[in-house]
Amino acid sequence: MFPNSILGRPPFTPNHQQHNNFFTLSPTVYSHQQLIDAQFNFQNADLSRAVSLQQLTYGNVSPIQTSASPLFRGRKRLSDEKNLPLDGKRQRFHSPHQEPTVVNQIVPLSAITFTLLNKTFTFFCGGFKLSQQILELFETCQQQISDLKKKELCRTQLQREIQLLFPQSRLFLVGSSLNGFGTRSSDGDLCLVVKEEPCFFQVNQKTEARHILTLVHKHFCTRLSGYIERPQLIRAKVPIVKFRDKVSCVEFDLNVNNIVGIRNTFLLRTYAYLENRVRPLVLVIKKWASHHQINDASRGTLSSYSLVLMVLHYLQTLPEPILPSLQKIYPESFSPAIQLHLVHQAPCNVPPYLSKNESNLGDLLLGFLKYYATEFDWNSQMISVREAKAIPRPDGIEWRNKYICVEEPFDGTNTARAVHEKQKFDMIKDQFLKSWHRLKNKRDLNSILPVRAAVLKR
């Protein structure tokens, strides 16, 4: 269904990628065209090796040629490097005019070296301690290729089983597992599209979706009890089947025809790789919010999706923006009308964004906390990534008397509608303010997030 390319590759062509290495970090996750309906041929389990795909034929289209690429290798740990002093472990990069192979991706502990506009810069400790802590946390906790491979294997097997019930169906991996913001502990989100659009574009979630998921749940219980455990049908506003894969030990949520989830997965994936500071910042903020118990929509606080949109919005609204509005600049790539079999192409068509803002990660984390603690007007403003600015709240029923308004970029709904109690809203605001004050005074990530505990949770 989707043309495939090299696994582990970010959603930019090499010509684009080599010009944006402000912080070249760890190996990237799969892009969606490398996952959907692909037959995997993993040459080596070592994450430092490139992974190639078998040739596929789509209808009458000739096979797409793929080849292993050494452009983006995983972390390379040399046995003799473990004994080097900490200040000897730096990131080293080739010139932007050469192939941008990362020689050593160990996160620096006493210095950060990067290349920008053909010049090499090195910063030592001092005010960069906080940035170093964020980078170390990101490097340790980000989702690995091996994690995603397990989820994709489960998706492939489940799609075959579900097609026994619904022959024309497709199963999509969506959410944090694929959008670039996943961690090693991220659950898997799956979207079942029962028929190709437009003939089965919408389903009634209270009736049709529940009926479909009832059949899927029964099929899981009777045929797949040896492979998955604890399948449970949750009759929520968007009903889901929850289950655990026994092989990968990953928890999954499966919904039906939640098409907007597929679209926003690729919008967020493009933002994730548009600028190299985005992913580390989002990860540390998600960890911070989880630690302070304000990252759980089921308990009346912020969903991870809302938190990601809040970070993107903040980066768009800086005096010198770090991110633009992709939907404004590339309307043809992120139109809600694009058919699903073309959605995966959007990240490949967008080059990196070269921002003039040189703020380090520590300053950006401080600025994020300050923005929502003291600057954003919760009473009258709505967070809009689509517009790249705070806009007045609409006068609709979904927005009236809501404590937090975060616009979904495609369907315009409120992603933060779970925050419906004033007590929870006050707790969220209070945590932003307290954390901003602590971090401003200490300049130590441990003052707002115990790093060791966060690492153990992955």
C-alpha cells in the first residue's frame, strides 16, 4: 500500500538532512512508509547496522528498489571507549559538505560540539549543564528501533488475523510509537480502517465501531489467547480494545476508523524531525508531567498528545520561532482531504526548518514553563498549532466553560477536554509555576524531575 524506503531514516532526503545538524542525536525511528504492509528482512539485529526491505510490488507498479544506507547509524559503543574520561566523549560530525555520518553518538557530559552553517562550536559545562541533562535523558529514554520492530511485528500479525473478519481492512500503527515522540515505555496505538476511503470513511463510534470491536475482541479471545492476553473492550467515547502482546510485553489500544489519529501522527512526525531540539524537549516535558501526575487524561489531566501540541505551540510563538505552521506553509501536504494511502508522503516532502533561534535546550525548557505559568491567557486563548499562535476561543459548546483549550490541528476539536475539573486545572497551573521557579533558581533538572527515577522508568 505504501512505498517503502530505508529503515531508520528520518523523513528528509539526505540533501536536506545534511544542512540541519544543530544537534545530531540518536538513530531515528521508522517512517510509516517503511512499516505499512512491508515485509521485513532484517539483515542484522545490531542497531548500528542499516536495515533493508525486500522489494514489494504494489498493483501494477514495478518493484521499488531499496538499498541499505549508512547515513544514520545507531549509537556505537566501543569496548575501549568505556574507559575514556567523561570529557573525552563528545559528538563528532563530518562537514556538511560530506555525507553526514555520525562517528560517535555518545551524549556529551562536559561539552557539546555541533556544526552550524559550516562552523564548528563547542560549549563547556557552565550554563549548559541543564541542556546536557536533557540530552542524556533523551538519549537513554527515547524509543529504540528494536522497540518499534516489536510493535510492527505485532501489527503485521494482527492485521492478518483481522483480515479474516474484514478482508479489506488495514491496521495502522499510530501515535507516539510512530510520530517521533515515543519512549522505551510507550504503549502501542493501533487504528483499524475497515474499508478504504471514501466508501467507509466515517463510522458511528457508539454503534458501528462498538460492533466491529466486539467482533475483534471475540476473535482475540477465541483464536489469539496464546499470543495476546487481557483483551478488554472499553466502551468510551471512542471505543477501544485494550490488550497486551505476550511476546513484546507491549500494551496496545486498538480503535476503529479514528482517521484523524493517522493524519496527526504524520503531522507530528514532521514536526519531530523538522528541528533537532524538538524531540529532546518534548520527551523531558512528558517525563516531567508524568512525574507530577498531570499527564493522564483518564484522570482529568493532560494527554500526551495535548502536551506535545503545547510544546510545538510554544516553539512556534517565540520572538524568533523555532517551528513554523506546517499546515500554512504546506497546505497540499497536510490537507484533511488527502487520501490515507498518500498521508505517509508528507514528512518526506518537507525540508528541515532553519531557525535563527540559537536557544539551548535548558533555556527552552525554562521558557516553556514560564510561558504557561505566567504568559498564556488560559481564560480567553486557545492553543493552535495550525495557526502557530494563540487565538481567541471559539464560542462553541465544546469550548465554552473549558479550563484548557488545545485545538486538534485537523478536526478542530479540543484535545484537552479531559481537564474538566477546576481542582485538576489548578493543579496543572500550580505545577507549571512551581517548576519554573525551582528550575530558574537551581538550573538542575533534578530540581523538577528526578533524572535517575525517570531513566529507570524509561
